[in-house]
Amino acid sequence: MRRIDEQPHHDVAMTKHKLITKKKALFISAALMLAVPAVAQASPINGEKCDNPGAMMRANNSRFICAAEGAKSRWRRVNGEMTITSILEAMPRYSLLVAALKQAGLDTTLESTGPFTLFAPRNAAFLALPKTTLDYLLDPANVAVLREVLLHHVVAGSVMAKDLDTASYSALDGTLLDVVVRTSGITIDNARVTMADV
């Protein structure tokens, strides 16, 4: 899993049901990747503390993810199949993204084909947007715009941090994500990756 800190977002203007941004990325704050196998550890109890946000494991015939919740991380049960949406649903910080993915119909798209890497914005990234922009994106009449914005956060394939180079990567909306790899860490469109390879 990749998590990228929220950044101040680019100026946004709305014209004739089209959202225009100075940079295509309205918000990038995190990323999830499902191609990593579960981590074998002792059986967790749902809600028990964990030390490695983004880690996944199987225990007691269930799947769990270590979800960052404020300053603490807790094991959260993943219900159903291990998909991008089910992993996000186990982490409260991504509830707005889950709602947006479902509204745009991308929850099923991301599960039916792939693999994909999703740079998943946390709730704080959505809430950092101007209220008028957020309302516009979440208005059912603007689902095509929401879909386009969300697709800017998805790249084809299972992209691992160790495989990234400083380069531009094609997002599924047809735009480019600028990735910079340094010894101090990775940034994507100037947002720092804080958790990778889940």
C-alpha cells in the first residue's frame, strides 16, 4: 500500500459540467496495491494494536489489514474477497474514497480487471478540497468528472516501490503522474509516499 500525505490542491474552476485543474491531479494522498501476499503473524483480534500500517495477514480463517487510525494502528478485518474496495472499507480513513469509487462505478471496475495500483486519497485529502469542489465532484450529475479524477489515481499493473524510477507514469485517465525517487523517499505529483507496497 502506498500512502501519500495530503498536499494543498491546485486551483479549480468549473465550466459547463467540466472540472478544469491547473494540474490533472486534484488530490493525491495515498495508494493501495493488492498484489502483496498476506503476512503470516500471530492471530490478531479485530481492533488490536499493530505496528506496520498497510500490512496484511490471515488468521482464524479471516483476513486482516493493519489500518492507521490517527496516531495508532489497529488490525481490521477485511470482509469478503481481498479487493481494493474491501481493503479500503476496512480502513476508516478511506470512507470518502470508497463512496466516490462506488458512485463512479470504479469499485467493480477495479475488481473485474487488472491488476491496478490505486493512489488512494484519505478522507483528509477530500476534506482539504474547497467545499464547492467536493460538492461538485460528489454530485451524481457529475459522475463522469468524478470518474476521470479518480482514474488519475490509478495506473495499470502492480507497481511496487522498489520498481519505481524517477519518471512519468501513465494514469488510466490518459494523463501522467510525475514520480521522483530519492534516497529520502518517493513523491508522486509532489506528494510524499508515506506507506508503500500493501
